[in-house]
Amino acid sequence: MAEGKRPDEKPEVQEEEYDMAKELKKVLVPIIFGVIAGLLSFAATGEIRQRDAFGIIILVFMIYIQKFVLPKIGVNLEGKDWVGIAFLTFSSWYISWTIVLNW
């Protein structure tokens, strides 16, 4: 037996405490920013198809702003979180802009 442990004794495992509020913020904030980006894209481009690239610039800017907003509300971000944040922002931007364009 190693280090005087009994065979029925399980090793201590440190579990991270799951904080539902932080995870909810991590999901809802990108969705809200995506909807705002979709509305701003529509306001900036309107019905003019030549200015659609400006709508994408607004999307990228809104994703970048979250780098500063999320830590202010207590969400610690890791590298892998940015893929999810970018996807949620993009998908809600795309859906909201499409709905407003087809209104």
C-alpha cells in the first residue's frame, strides 16, 4: 500500500464549484449583443446591398466589446470560451438581421 492509505479510501478530488449565474451570463450576454448587432446592422445598411460588409464589421466590433464587458460582470473567460461567444453572437446577429430585413 502506497503512503499508508487504505484500499477502500478514495483519493481526494477537487471539484470546481459550478456557478449557474456565471454560465447564464456567458450565454445571454452574447445573444443580447448579437441581437443589438443585428439591429445596428439593419439601421446602418438598410435596404442597400452594397453596404452589407459594414454590417459584418458591426458584428466583429460587438464580439470585441464583449472582451471588456464580460469581465466587468464577473465572468472569467478562457481561450475556449471565445469560440462559443463568437458563435452565439454571430447566430443571433444573423437571425435578428434576417428577421428585420424580411419584416
